[in-house]
Amino acid sequence: MQEMPHSNDILLMAVIQAQDVDPAESALEGLNINITRLASVGGFLGRRNASLFLGLPLDKQEAVIEVLRKTCRQRIEYIAVPLESAPLPLPAPTPITIGGANIFGLDVEHFEEV
């Protein structure tokens, strides 16, 4: 059993688009980071995502965030939104920004590897 104090460790959870997962994982493995990957789906557009759980020492946090900045890019896509004032329900293409990484950091109070 391995136990780690919370002041030195952090759990980062990163939600990224499916097309950015492989480059992000490869780059993170180069930093010797342990990764747990879960498939997920976005709530707004219903697109495939991946949620990465990264347990790491606090001193590696900035390096990991920089890797995610470089490998997870934002994109402009268009969705069809119906025009409210149109006599017929004609969809209008509306640009939206998707992608990038949503990163959450949580302090680790206790960790065991059994």
C-alpha cells in the first residue's frame, strides 16, 4: 500500500474531444503521467469526448496543462438553428466554438494503490 500526503498531489480531470485524445495521451505519457481514460459524451451537442483522470505531483501540474493546451485545440463548427421569425422553419447555420480542454483540479487527501 502506498500513501501520499495531500499537499504534494493533485488529481486533474480533463474533458477533451475524441479527436484530440490520442495526441494528448501520447504527449502526457512522455511526461511519465499515469492516465485513466473514460469515454464520455458532451451534453450540449452530444459529441464523443474523453475524460482523462491524471494523478500527479503538484510540481507537474503546469507541464501537464501546457501539454493539454498544445494538443487540444478549439475549432469552429456550424450548427443549424431554426430562425424564429421565418414563416417556414428554415435552419440558419450558427458558428459555435468547440474543443479545447476543460480541466478541473482537485487536491488529493489520500491515495492508496492496492
